Amino acid sequence: MTDLRTLPKAELHLHIEGTLEPELAFSLARRNGVLLPFADIDDLRARYDFTDLQSFLDLYYSCMTALRTARDFEELAVAYLERAAAEGVRHVEMFFDPQVHAANGVPVDVVIDGLRAGLRTAADRFDMTGGLIVCIVRDQPVTSAEALLDEIAPRAHEILGIGLDSAEVGYPPSLFEGVFRRAAELGLHRVAHAGEEGPAAYVWEALRELEVERVDHGIRSVDDPDLIAHLAEHRVPLTVCPLSNVRLRAVPDLAAHPLRRLVEAGVVVTINSDDPSYFGGYIGDNYAAVASLGFDTTELAQLAENSIEASFADAARKAALIAEIRAWAASA
Ligand code: ADE
Ligand code: ZN
């Protein structure tokens, strides 16, 4: 098998806070005078044994208390972007959770400043493009999401889009219809996590009520043949995260992952890492996992092309990156 780290690709489902490695979490906590509720790095890593989405989120939000300054967010982003560049990522659309940082006393402007500085470094050093997607934490009140939108409105031109994440079941997309309508008026792209642990009905809601352009995860769509047909016909991309789904037990094991069924139904599937520090693998490992399911070089290159097509990069950048992928495939 050719080296999949050299395959040019976009990463479209990546929570920047989910790239926080334990070593960096402890060093930032020390610098900021924050006491993490773990004895040490080994103790923290020993807790990376998740039973479901919520068991992960509890740990994830607790590690996020280490992040306080624009410099912290810039260092976090650069550490990820450097690693992603080495794994062939040429374009990245990065999620972040401002409501969680606000609860830690960190204003959204500080987070945006730090992450944008990191993206500028990646543009200069690695010729990487990308942007930020503000995620609404769906288990916080809708009024909190509305207030966040007010805060970011003056900086909407510095942000690519709005997303929806955190605990899914019990928090249907329809709750955020007004928030997403307003985001669209601000010129933001719209995406949402749906059908990770929640039902296919949540994917329909995200499409019909939030008018999302992509669905994050969306793997439960396989339970609804009409939905699969709709996604394929309208070329609505799914940002699938195979290792995440295994680690959070959204699927029993990799072999049971519905990826092959989705691809065969004609859905525009992309491969991503979600929260790579926590789920045992960055994007290269996720492509390797897909290869282990029997996807050949041509199919893997198609998945990479899908990631470019599904991105919010401009047309010229998309054409250039697709040409890079085709050159890779021709020489693979
Ligand atoms: N936030 C970070 N990772 C997430 C995931 N996999 N699902 C929902 N919210 C998240
Ligand atoms: Zn996610």
C-alpha cells in the first residue's frame, strides 16, 4: 500500500480542542495556574476508555480548562496543523466550542485571535488553507447560542461557518432553527453533527430545518433508505470519523462500520479524525483504518477528492487540490 500520508486531502471534521495532547494540557495548565483533576499524564491517558459520547465529553471539557490565552490556542492550533501537514492535509476546517471557553472565563475573541494566528502560520509554512467553524454546544440553552451569535456577528467575515456539537440524544437540531437562520443571514456556512448517536430523524431535521450543507458523522443515515437516497441525490457530504465511531462505541467495531454501505449508495463521504488526541489516531490513521477495510488506492483517492469537493474552499483552490490528488493517484 502506498503511503497514505502523502495523499493530499482536506480535514473537515476536526475539533481543535480534541487535538489537545495530555503533555500540552499539563504544560498549559502549569503555565496558567490551572489545576487539572488528574494526578498526571498517565492518569489522564488511563481514562481514555470511553463507553459513549457523554463519557468522552466529560473528560474533554475538563481538559479544556487548561486553555486560557490566545497564545494557548495558537500553540494548540500550530501543533495540530504541523502534524496534519505531515499527513497530507492541505485544507482544514476547524471546529471550536466558544461556550465552553466562556464558562472558563475566556472570551470568544481571544479564542478566535489565537486560532487565526495558528492558521496564518500554517498558510505561511505549509501552504495550507482553511478556516474556523464556531460550534454551538447543543446541551446548553438556546439563549446561550443566540448570545454567542450576537458576539461573533461583527467578526462573521473572519469565520467560515457555524456547526452544532456536544451531547446529541435529547437535543434535536430543530431547537436551533432560529440560530442557524441568523447564521445564514450573517453569511456563514452551516453544518451540524447529526446521526452520530442520535437517529436518522435528526439528520433529516438538520437538512430541513437548519439547511445544513454537510452533515457531521451522519452514520445512522444507513437506517433510513430514503435518507440515504436523498443524501446521494443531492450530494450532501457526510464527514465520517471511523476511529471516533469505534472509540465512542457508535459502532461495535471497525468491521461493522457502515462506511462501505454509504459509499456504495453513492453518498459523498469524507474521512476525518474528530478528536484525534482522544481517539487513538490522526487523519492518516483514519485513512489507514479505511484501507484496512479493503478500500483500494483508487477508492482512497476518491475519498480525498470528496473532502475537497465537500470543503468550503474557493473554486480555484479546489481545482488545484483535486489536480494534486489526481497526480498522486497517477503515480501511486
Ligand atoms: N465534540 C467533540 N467531539 C464531538 C463528537 N464526536 N460529537 C459531538 N460533539 C463533539
Ligand atoms: Zn465531532
